[in-house]
Amino acid sequence: MESKINLENKITIEISNLSFKYPSTRKISSFDQGAKGFKEVLHEISFIVSEGEKVSLIGPNGAGKSTLLLNIAGLQEIKHRKGQIKICGTELNDKNIYGIREKIGFVFQDPNDQLFSTSVFDDVAFGLINYLNKKRDPRAKDIKFIEGRVKESLAKVNLKNVENEMPYFLSFGEKKLAAFATVLSYDPEILILDEPSSNLDPSNRDNFIVLLKRFDKTIIVATHDLDLAYDFSERAIVLNGGRIVFDGNAREVLKDKDFLNANNLALPLMFRKYNDIPN
């Protein structure tokens, strides 16, 4: 099923016939997809995301969700992909990959992959200072400006008075929020989050959903949390076996028990608990 694209909004992400393969160390049989020595993970993926759209990318383990997100963000080797990726109208290639990345804030599933400094302040400031230096913006050396932006970014994710804390000693939920703040600091046009609610307790999870809804940005979230997808997004893209098997209304597909079961997914917990699917 195709989604309805709002043509009044500009296109921020355009994927055309995207395929991607990883080098493989195992023996490739004649029945495997892709060239010898490679495992094809994505197959002919095409879709468009408009400015301000909030999209949930769902699918079973191994469906290709994280690989797709990494390709969109320019974090996978271009030589292993076919097809076209356009970000804000510009085709992603080896020459402009670093400029494209500045338009995207990518939040990894494990916040420890993003937090590496000795203080929360330094982590949140790192991306901002790098961004400003690349733009030759003199504010990169303006301590007061940097301090203000760091505090503002942390406040947006409901983290206060943690600037001087070591990330190592934060709770996992706090680390998730701090990692989110690291990308908000340089105000990217697109936010991409990989499993943002994983390992969060119910309170932090609910707060995170509220937080995501608050941002007026293009957001793509890859998640196994189908309740989050139902609450957060109007549109869902379902991947299975590296292919899109659904692209349309999130609330419709997440109530379709037969479709979800056929794609190794289950109803959101809110429906399984009460065995009551709203119309």
C-alpha cells in the first residue's frame, strides 16, 4: 500500500531503487541473493518522506531497518549500494557525504556509541563545535554561546543540571536523552533514531514519545516498539526480508493482526492486553 505524500511540503528524503549488500565471510550458495561473497540486505527500496513527516520503520529482526537508516544518514559505504538517495534535493555521493550528514541527526540504539567524553557538556558541545567550525562560524569559539546552546539542548530532552556529570554514571534512560541532545545541539533538518525506546522504563519511554511529538522536524524512527509507532507516527513503513511490504497509515496496519503475524510481528501491547482493536 502506498502512502499519501503531502505535495505542499518539500521532499526531504527520496529513496529510489536502493539495494545494499554487506561483504560476507560465509560460503555463498547459488540460492543466495546478490553477488558472490556478499549478502544483500536491502532490495529495491523506494519511498519519499516530506518535510515534517514522522515515520515509523518497523519489521522483524534482520529486516534491514538499521541498515536502511545508516544508508540514509551516509554512514554506510556507498560502494556497496545501488540506487539513489537524495537528502533535501541533493543526491548523496562520495563528494558531498559530509555536507549531507550535517543535515541529519542520527541517534544510535546504544547511547554508549555516542557518548565518549568525560562530561555530558563536552559530548553535547562536540557536534555543535564541529558543525560551526566546518561553517567557519566564529561562534565556535564563543564559550557563552556554546554553553547556552548546550543547556538549551539538554532542556529540550528534559535533562537539567547534568552538564558536569560523567556520561558513564548516568542511568541508561538519561544516556538516551543525552545522546539525543548531542544531535539537537546543531539543529539538523532531519532526525533519525534507531530503537529509541529500547531498555527504557515505562515512565522514560512515555516521556520520550511526548518529546518526539513535540519536534517540528522530519523524523524517522526504527522500532520494535509497535505501541510507540502507533502513538508517534501517522505513517509506517514495514520491512521484511529487506523489502518494503507496506507503506501507509500506521494506525491501520498496526491493527491488522493477520498482516502483522504474516510478517513476524505482533499486535501492539495495548491491543493484545484488552483484545480490543478500535475502529
